Amino acid sequence: MSKRNKIIYWIATLWLCLGMVATGITQLMQMPSDGALSPPGVYGITQLGYPVYFLTIIGVWKILGVIAMLVPKFALLKEWTYAGFVFLLTGALYSHIATSHVLAELFPSALLLALTVLSWYFRPASRKVITANA
């Protein structure tokens, strides 16, 4: 793996993890938010049509996902984490689009999705699932 790819991987992964931890903690605390461009709190989740208890579920999974991303080894668990983040973030994007939110409200989910894809694409071999050719 080239030095450039390693740098891209770690920058994307650390930004992704920082974003997921920040929003995960906010969701676990079920902080009220004031509306447009605010953290993903109670107001945001109800505007999307979801029950407030989803904040706890999503927050816990985000924190666990970040732990899985940063702990060495467990390549298969990392693959599942990437998949989970993609499912979560594409669901968030679609929810915002389906409820006719402004383009600016799509940006956080789109940014985290882009960071997820970058992190996955540039991950080192030690973080990939290696299968034997049959």
C-alpha cells in the first residue's frame, strides 16, 4: 500500500469515525434540536417521520461501528460495519429526500457516506477479508 493511499485511508476513516461518534453521542443524549442544519436530535428524527426511540438504536450502532472500525484485526466485522454505515447513511439521505428537505440538510449524510466509501476503498490489506481462490 502506498503512502498516499494510507494517508487517504486514515484521514477518511478518522473523519468518518469522528462524525459517527459526534452524531451517535448526540442521538444517545436525545438532545432537542432547533431545526434546520442542527445536529440529529429529537426534532430532526420526528421531522423525518421516525419515532424518537430510533435515536437510541442508531446512536448505539454508530458508537459500536466506530469501535469496530478502529480496533485492529476483525476484518469481517469491519466489512459488516462498512455495510451498516452505507445502509444507515443511504437511508438517511433517502429520508431527507422523501420529506423534501433542502439540499443543505443532505450534506452531513452525503459527506459521511463519501467518507465511508473512501475509507472502504483505501483500506489496507490487513483490514480486508482475504478469501482463498477455489
